[in-house]
Amino acid sequence: MNNKSISRRTFVKSAAATTASFMVIPSNVLGINGKASPNGRLQLGCIGTGRMGHGDMREALYRGLDDSANARIIAVCDVNLNRAKHAKRDAEQRYAEQDIKSEIDTYQDFRELLDRDDIDAVTISTPDHQHALCAIAACDAGKHIYLQKPLTYSVVEGQKLVKAVRGNKIILQTGSQQRSDLRFRKVCELVRNGYLGKLQTIEVVVPTDQGTGDPTPMPIPENLDYDMWMGPTSAEPYTEDRVHPQEGYGRPGWLQIEKYCRGMITGWGAHMYDTAQWALGTDTDSGPISVKASAEFPDRGLFDVHVGYEAEAMYANGVKMISHNGSPGVKFIGERGWIWVERGKWEAGDEEILRTELAEDDTRLYESKNHMLNFLNCCRSGKDPIAPVEAGHRSNSVCVIHHIAMKIGRKLQWNPETEKFKGDATEANNMLDYKHRAPWII
């Protein structure tokens, strides 16, 4: 595959080809492909401009105005052409409010956007089942990537994405923005440095899905490339509840359909398990050694992801991690007390611990004050961002093996080195990936 081209006509032919890696030279003057950008600017494309993607686009727009980033959006893409056009209008208007003249191109096919050699980096905010497809293609096209969580749908996809990122020397920031929150970082530093004494238990809490989906087939809207939306999954009849609302940006139905998303275990679990892994220091190269889980799968029409669940996982150092539904957050329990952290709030058995200043020789974690700006700055410096691809992959793997344990219904032994289940676990290992529909082969 030509690293500068992943056009529609070459996609199928090159899908199984081995791509040659190339050196990316970050620069304040040159774009990734060595062509001068205006005023040394980073030029961005946004793939997926729906509910989360529109927000990511706006964040990239505003953070790109920072002098340290000097980045501009020049292209947007969505399989729903109406959403792509709305993103274009919105971004151009917001640039105009800053007295910046801009002209943003729209696409319905992500490959056409990636085919441009004047784009340095992309945001990818597609449904979960398309993350690996778009991100690996972006790697092969030489684009740095801000990728919404969870990193990928399957563990095997995550392994392949890690190789693509490192092989092509790409900067990838996982959208685990809790890492750029002071409270989450400080709690993880306190746990890492033993201020709770020996850590005993981690409690992970995620919300609960609800509602029903209507499976009645409907005509495919003219503005939607539905075949591309289905991507690597099997073909299914179109219904609005399967995809997303045609009007507005309400919560899409695919978030509760297992073919496209595993439910809250990855939707919020990707954040909360990431915090647990960060505090444990297992976030880039390890994970639990066993997991068991039970879950409710009531009849909810088209929606079939889990609702309530309970789980228990063990780590090699003896730390037990328990999980269940509720108001999302993470609790760390040690010999000397406990700390709870959630978005916008933290508390502890002894509040004094939250005012602790780290000692000079304590471990200090990567500090970022803004997740998107950290990504844009790393595109220039060539340094890893605060949530690199390995962290996104390992945290997502924790989510996925919990989901597999829900489906299998018994305790499973996990080898974090080989990233496979041990013992008599053929069925479980077969669930680490799924058959991808041609031509959308990872």
C-alpha cells in the first residue's frame, strides 16, 4: 500500500498487503508528509462528526488556536452527509468568530480524506466497531490520531492497532480524558506511592443502560452511506434505532447493540478501568490474571447489551478489583484507608490525604492540563501523549475480557503477557476477535 494513498480504488486490493513503515519527522514548519503547511500549521481532518465527534471537532478547533498548537481543521467526514455538512458550517462559523478565514471540505468516505497529503492529523470519533478500521488506515496514510475510547472493539484489533501505530511512528492519543484531570492523576499518584498503604481492593462503578430499540426495518436515508456505516460487521436491515437519530444528536442506538458496542462495560468502563490500571502501573503492558462476571441480558427489542452486572478480577500482586453498576467512579481501598474519585469530585476516609504533597523521590505521573491540547503538542514534539496507544489497548482489554466472562458465565484465567485465556478456554479465546465483512478487513 502506498503510504500516501488509501483511495477507494486501492482499498480492497491493498487490504491484506504488508505496509512499509516510514519515519515521521515532527516539525513546527513541515507537515507529516514533508510539505509546508501555511504558517507552520498543523492541518487536521475530523472523521465522524456525530454526537461525540462534533464535540471533538470543536475541542480540536479551539485548542488548535493555542499558539503552541497552531492547528486548523481543513476537512470533515461523516457517513451521514448531513452531519458532515453541519460540521463544516459550524467550524467555519466558529473560525469566523475568531476573524479566521477558513474553507473546510466535506467527505462521506474516510478514505478520501486520508488520501490527502496535506492533512497531518485526524480525530476519529466513529462507532466502536469502526475504530480499528479507520485508525489503522490513518496510520498507513501517515496521520497522527486522536481516537475516541474504547480504543477498538476487539482485543485482536487492539493488538494490530498498536503495531500499526508503532510501525508507522504515529502519535495516537486515546480519548481517555480523565487522565488530563488533576483529581484522577493525583489519586493515582497517591495510590502508586503507597499513601494508602498496601492496596487491597479497587471498586469500579459504571452506569446502567436502559430502554428498548425498535427493530422494524426502514428505508435507508439518502444522506446516509449505510453500507459503509456497517463496515466490518455483518449486513443488517436499516432502522434508525440501529444507527443514530436522523434529527439532532441524541444518544445513538448502536451504543446498546452488541454487534457495534459492548455496552457500558466499554462505554464507561474504558474510563474507569483505565484509572484503575493507571494507579496500579499495569496500564501499558499488563492486566488482571483472572476474571469472573455475571450480567443481566433482558429482552429489550433491538438493544441487546448487558444491563446490570457484577464482576471480580484479580491481579498478580494480590489486588482484587470488583465492579458493578451505579454512579460512575473508582474507589481505592488500602491498609490505611480509602479514596473515591469521580468526575468533578473526590473524597477519602481521611480527607487530609487529599492535601498530601508528594515527596521528592515519589513517582510522578505524566501531567496534562488538557487532553486535546496535549495531543496537538505531541504531534509537534514527537513525544508520546498522556494516553498512548498501549494504555488505550490494555484498558480496553480489561473491559473486553470482563464482557467475555459475562457471556461465558464462569471464571476465566487470563495471561496478560500472551493476551489470551489459559486452560480450557477455546470458546473465550475465539471471542477475542470476530469475522470482519469484506472489504473492511483489518
